[in-house]
Amino acid sequence: MDDVTRTETMKFLEMMENLKLLNIYLDEEGKDAFETLKNKPDTSSWRKLAGIVLAQLILFNRRRAGEAERIEISQYLQGLKVGGEVQEDIYSSLSRFEKKLVETLNRVEIRGKRGRRVPILFTNAQKSRIDLLIQTRGKCDIDKKNIYVFARCGQSTTPLRSSDILRKFAKECGAKNPEHLTSTSLRKHIATVSQILSLKENEMDALAGFLGHDIRVHREFYRLP
């Protein structure tokens, strides 16, 4: 292994370890924020959960951050799909791994770059958190004219800024070189690892046999010792 290859390998391993920290942090903080918002909805708890779910969607999807932040309530409520047929233009834009995920996971299709329809994939846990965010908006100082799922609190009609959200959590989780977790050059790798780490047992069962072996092998590798 030459020096360049060794350096790139070390960078990738560091990124995976950082991503592991961030995924665990978001999952644990998300569980607490969900319970807090459910039991005592207020602006602070709503903003926290919204930021966490948005960060999870950014990591989970191989998309530009701006696409996830601009999901509209109407798109979510009217366009939510689970499995089923996927239009060819959308299907062709997915990686091989995502083509398996889209068969079983929740998705909302939105307009992406150049007007193309792109899917935003999310797990059942993320769906439950989005549902709660929508249900509690009226109690958490969200402007009625704000059309976005991940709305800014207060008198605003704009969504949360995803780049700021991800940068914030990348620092809070204790990652080494947190700026690497927000690099667009690593977006493809980040999404693949995040997808594996985020899947529950039943969701992994649906993918068993993909690429000739159980997805749990991937997950144990990416989790690291």
C-alpha cells in the first residue's frame, strides 16, 4: 500500500468512526427529544427534534442538504409512500443499495436540482418523529404560513438551514475533524454508512441477500469495535 492509498484509507476509517459517533448521538438525542416534545410540547423541544430529524435525513439520503430542508407539509402528507413502484426517472437516479431500500422504506418524492423528482427516504422511527412535529406545530410557535416540515420557529416562513444544523451536531457529538462530516465530497459514503447504521432488524431482514450476503455483515463492519 503506497502512502497516498494509506492516507486515503485512514481518512475513510476516521470518517466512519466519526459517522458512527454522530449517528449514535442523533439517535439517542432524538429519542429524548421525541419523548420531551410528546409529553410537554414547547418551542425549544420542537426546534431540537426538528433539527435532529433533519440532520438524520441529510445523512441518510445521498442528496444535497437543501433538498431535505425544503420538504413541504403537503408533500409529506399527500405524497408519503411505502414500497411500491418507483418511476423510472427516480429509480435510475438511485444507487444499487438505495434501489433495495426504496422497496421497503418510507419515501417522499420532491423536486430536486433542475426540476427532477428525487426521493427522500426515511425509516419508521424518523417517520414517527416527523408525524409528531406536524401534530405539535400549533403548540410550538410555528407560523401558520410556514409550509415546511422543518420550519423555523417564530414569525418565519422559511425552513431550518440544514448546513448549520449538521455542522452543529457534528461538533456536539465529539467527532474528530467534524468538518469532514459535512463535506460534499464524502456525501455518497456518508449516506451509505448512515443507511446501514439506521436500519432496524426488520428493515435489514428485507435486504437480506443483497449483494450475496446479509446486510448485518456490513453493519457490524461499519460499527467498528
